[in-house]
Amino acid sequence: MKESQINTLIFVEMHNSTVITLILLGVIFASLVLDLGLLSKNSNDEGLSLNQSLKRSAFWFGLGLSVMMGIYYWIPDLHEITDMNSLQQYVNTHGNTFRITGNYEESLHNFRISSAMAYLSGYLLEYALSVDNLFVMLLVFQSFKVSHKNEQRILVWGVLGAMVLRFIFIYIGSAAIQRFHWILFVFGGLLIYSGLKLLFQKEDKEFDPENHGVMKWVKKMIPVTQLPEDKSHFFIRIDGKLHATVLFVVLLIVEFTDVVFAIDSVPAVFGVSTDIYVVFFSNIFAILGLRSLYFLIGFGMDKFYALKYGLSVILVYIGIKMLFEDFFHRIGFTHFHNLLILVGILAVSIFYSLYRPLNDSK
């Protein structure tokens, strides 16, 4: 048998789930190369313009939404669902989130719709939480007086680090849920606490770089030195001795911040769905394009001050939903209803910010 025929046979014998997963991962990799490579070269040292930020943010948001159609068509193959028995097995594992009828095709269609709605809910949730994360990054960069050129470099590493961290958190979370179902109640309680804390905490407009815990920790390990604005090194040698730069400390703070936000965002998306494919891809595609969204925030997106309160309500709501999941199932609550609530809360918070600008709300 020829080598080409052998390769074709191997490809055909691969599970559909493996092929589709590789396709989606390929889209993610190509998107990273495009955003962190080609688009970075086209950006100047002053960062992205408002027009560039709008166009690129719209592109990445559209890409994330388009994956919903891929989930709709491919989710049965990802879980190797071929008949009513395998569909019922999925329900036994992930809960009754869609209507099963006596007809397999009709039940499969309900499953596709439910999964697509779950992905969209998770994607919008993660995207909104990412905005809150970017507000913190903006404050960090301003406090450390990071140049626009170095902001872009930090954001490149920040996006890559966020993807790795989310993968680890999702893998651990999924494994824990499969083995210890009660962990969902822990996640629910954590989300309620986080939501209430976000709702009542005061705005932190001040940020003291020298007294930050990460800065103090790094200084115990290695000397820290300032770096000229035209330089982008994380480490330099002074008189033959290795020093970390402030830019390296900023990178660590950004990664630490993402860990803190992942503690909220990953349990939150598990509150939407326990399907690891839905959880993983909604997280990753929400992270893609965060660089463009960061610069858009710098042009005035922070005027949506009420988004913070909307996010806090969402976290509390999802926490309650996780604690009383059986009740929600009994009343026929589906991913579509969940999506309507999430979109409604986000829309109200955004429109309220526009209706009552911050200066008028005081």
C-alpha cells in the first residue's frame, strides 16, 4: 500500500471528535498567529488607533460568535453521539438541559440548539468578565507608566498566559466535577461571594506599585531596576549582576491578575454548562482579541461604569443557579432561558451607563 493511501486510511479511522477538535484548535492557533504576529507588525509604537481597535474587536467578536455554528453542527461528533442511547448517556453525565422526545432526530436537534445556546451564553459571560479584567490591566499599566510599545508586548504574553491558565483551570475543574459532583456547590458559593464582593467593593482608583505584593516578592528574589521607555527587556545585567526590570514585574502582576479572575470566570462558565468542549472553546475564543479590546477600552469604553454591577449580579445569579440546579431543571429552565437572562442583565447595565453618564449619576 502506498504511503499516501496509508495516511488517508489513518485519517479516516480517526474519531470525528479528534478531527473536529484539531480543526478548532487550528483556528485558535491561526488566530493567535494573526493577532500576535501579523497584526502586531502593523501596529505602531503608540498602540492601535480607535478605528483599528473597533475593526479588530468587531472581527474577533464576530469570530467568537461564528464558532457557535460550529458547535451546533459538530457537538454530536465531538461526543460521538450516534443514537438515542449515546444521547441519553450524555444527559446522564451533563444533566437534562434539553428536551428528549421519542424521535432521535428531533432530540438531536434539541441537543444541538441547547449546546449552541450554552456556548453563546458562556462566550458572552467570559467576554464581559474579560472586560473587567482589562480595566485592572489598564490601571496597572498607567500606574507603572508602561509605554504603548511595551503595553503591546505585555499583552501578547498576557493573552498566551491566560490561555494556558484557563486550560489548566478548566481541565482541573472538569476532572473535579466528574469525580466529585458536590464541587459544583463549592463553585456556586464562591460565585455568590465574588459577586457580592464585586458589588459592594469601593472603586480602587489608586495603585501603589512599590507596595504591591508581587513587587515585594520579586525584590526578595532578585534586584529590580527601571528600564528606559525605548527598551523592552525583562532582565538586564548591571555590573555583571542580573536584574529584573519593572516590565517583568508588570508581566507577573498581569498574569497574577488573570489567575484571580480565572477563579471567578471558570466556575462561572461551569455554571452555564459542564460540557468541557463548550467550556473550553467559549473561554478561549473570548480571550482571543483581548489586545484589540484593551486599546478600545482606552478610548472610553470605561464609561460603561454600570457593567461592574451587571457582572456582580450575573455572578450571584449563576451561583444561585448552581446551588439549585435540580430546581431549575424541574421548572424546565434551559440554556435558552439562561442566555436571555445573561443578555438582559448585560444590556440593562450598558444602557443604564449610557442613559445616566457617570457625572450625572452622582
